[in-house]
Amino acid sequence: MTLVLKDIGRAKERIAPYITNTPILTSSLLNDWLGHEIFFKCENFQKIGAFKARGGVNAVSWLLETGQKPKKLVANSSGNHAQAMAFAGKQFNIPTTIFMPEYSSQVKIQATRSYGAEVVLSKDRNITDKLVREAAKEDGAYWIPPFNHEQVICGQGTSAFEALSELDAIDAVFAPCGGGGLVSGTYIATKGLAPMAEVIGVEPLNANDAAESLRKGSIQKLSAIPDTLADGAMTMAVGEITFEYLKQLDGFYEIEEEYIVYWTQWLTHLLKCRLEPTCAMPMEAVRRWLKGKKSKQRVLMIVSGGNVDQPTTQKIWQKDYLSNIPSL
């Protein structure tokens, strides 16, 4: 099945009672420094503090709409999808079990529990993935994966759908890529509402399985847990569904850790809100894409979330980057 704009629109209608239509922020200083207009769709103000709420709620709402209400929801995640599924389970009163690796952010583990879900921790992501597959075989259980599910993708695409329904003449849309659900949904929404706009994915260089997959023409899996502050993009491999959309993107960037930290500091400062390194990361791709553009561009960037624990915050601010003003 090839997803189209109408599928994103239906998802938007399903999730409207449960999620927030998040704000679009700009920074006049940043626009002046770079000479272009940049719009930030701020999913850090979303329910659970991340865009993942959209996909989780849409997938469960779709199950109910199609007469498939499960006895139990199961999911696997190292972060925001865990909270999203716990939140969705609570909204629809369905017991939920989330399998998470031990190295997940403590903030995200605690938040998942606080929504009422049972959390099962394991040593690493491979064990987590094995456990959720086993749990999904239980009678009445339904597994909603973090990205490789059409209704999850449709839900994630509602962020760009909202933004592009408000903004005119956008030249490019940038989104971070972990498993590819957000950027896939963003691609579908953008090509439906602003077909001339480019859609560009961004991931950490230290966790560049998607870029390697695109280069080699087949899905490549990371050999070990990646060393990156962008914990929302630590996925070991993209999915079969999302990979088909990644192949259609207009561009894809791999960003070094130093730039991830640089833009986390700067966007926190300029937008006056809390940001995850994963969602600040695309700003470096925006800067590189803008370099050499002869006409003024209007760019939309999906800010994916704002759930940051104290250890990560300390790493972000170990070195001061605010003395280095952004430029092309």
C-alpha cells in the first residue's frame, strides 16, 4: 500500500481530540544571521513532549475504528515511542506493556511508567526487540512498533500536515531520521501539500544506518549500539516500510556530534525552549543546504521532542558554543 495525503488527513482527524496542534516558532536573529526564513514546528510542546504521541494515538485509534480493539498493547522503544504508547493505552483504556533497553533515558522510563504502562527493561535493544516479538504472540496482544507501521507513519506525518496547512511557499522541509517514521510521514504530507518543496532527512554520523542503507540500496543494520547524544536516532536499522519512503527523499545528511551539540545549545537559546539533541540536529543540515543558495529560502524544520535527562543536559553544556554565532 502506498500512503497518500488523504491517509495523513484521516490520521489528523482521528488524533485531533487527543493531541496538541503544536506552535510554529521563528527566530528573527537566526533569520538575520543566515539570511533566510526558518520555521520550527515544535513537537517538544506535544503531549508526552514529542511527535511520537501522534503515531501512537493514530495507530490505536485506527485499530478501534476498524474493529480490532486488542486486549493488550505491546511496544518496544528506547524513548519517546514508549511514552507515546503508554499515553495511547491510557487514553483508550487498554493495558500496555513497553519493552525498553536499560540505557534508555531515565526521564523517559519514568514517564512511561507514570502513564500506567508496565515497563520491562533488558540489557540491550536486540534483547528488547526479541522480547516484544514474543509478547506479540500472546492471545489478544497487538504490537505497535516505533516506525515500521503504516498508521504510525500517518500519525507522524500530521506534524508537517499541520505546519504546511499554515505556511505558504516553503522551499524545503527537514526532519530527523531514526527508524524513518517521522521523515516518511513528513515526505507524504509535504509532497501532497507542497509538491515543489524538497524533503530532507537527517541522522547522526555516528548512527548512520539509514545513510548506509541508501548508499548500498538495501537495509543496513548497525553492528553495535551507536555512540551519539541524539538518543532519538539510535535505531539499529530502518524498517521495510520506511525504507521505501527514504529512497524517495530529495536529500539526506549525516551530522557530526559537535554540530549536534552546537545547535542544541543555540536553538535552546534562540527559541527559549527545551530541546532534545535529536531534534536540534537537522539545523546543521539546514545550514549546509542553505549555503550557496542565491535566493532567499523558506525552510520548515520539524523539532521532534524535548525530553532530556540530566546526564544528557550536562554533556550538552560541557563546552560553550554560544560564543560562536551561527553563519553560512
